[in-house]
Amino acid sequence: MIIGLTIVAFGTSSPELAVNISAALSGSVDIAIGNVVGSNIFNIFLILGIAALIYPIDIQSKSVWIEIPLSLLSAVMLTLFANDIFFDRTATNVISRTDALGLLGFFIVFYVLYSTLLS
């Protein structure tokens, strides 16, 4: 199940990845960030909402206690990383390589935690 979900997740996200890499290489990083955040908002609210209208969705307790808090924590992390002017008093807002490593590390922790609890 983990492998299947991972393949589906990466498969559906690969077009966004291509757009984000292209935007970042051309210097339009705002498009990349907007694409990531907008896509997540769209998927959570519109797709989940339409799916729930068609057929009610059962929420497992593991989702309430693990997945939802970790998703909210990732949003908080992105907010902190993207607001350097407010938090670090720097001249510009930059998601640095260190921030990127933190986000990737968070993904790995989430993936390992989730796969451990699922098995």
C-alpha cells in the first residue's frame, strides 16, 4: 500500500515538479511556490470536497492524530521558512537550501513514521 500510494503521489505531482523546476531555473520562483501551495489548497478543499459530496469519507483515527497534525505542521514550517523578513529581520524572504533540507527531512520523517505505523 505504501509503495502504491507513493507511486500515485509522485506520479500525480510530476507535472507540477516539471513546472516548478522550469520556473525556478528561469528565475520565477514565485510561480513555483504559488504552484505548490495552490495545488495543495486545491486538492485539499476542492477535490476532497467533491469526493465527500459523491460519497461520505470515513476518517480513521490515525488520520486525525498523525496525518492532519503533521500536515498542519508542514504548513507552519513553510510559513516560518518563507517569512525571513518578519522572523529573521533580513532584507528579503528566501527559502534557502537549509530550509529545503529541513522540508525534505520533514518529508522523510513523515514517510518513515507513516510507513512504520501502517505496517
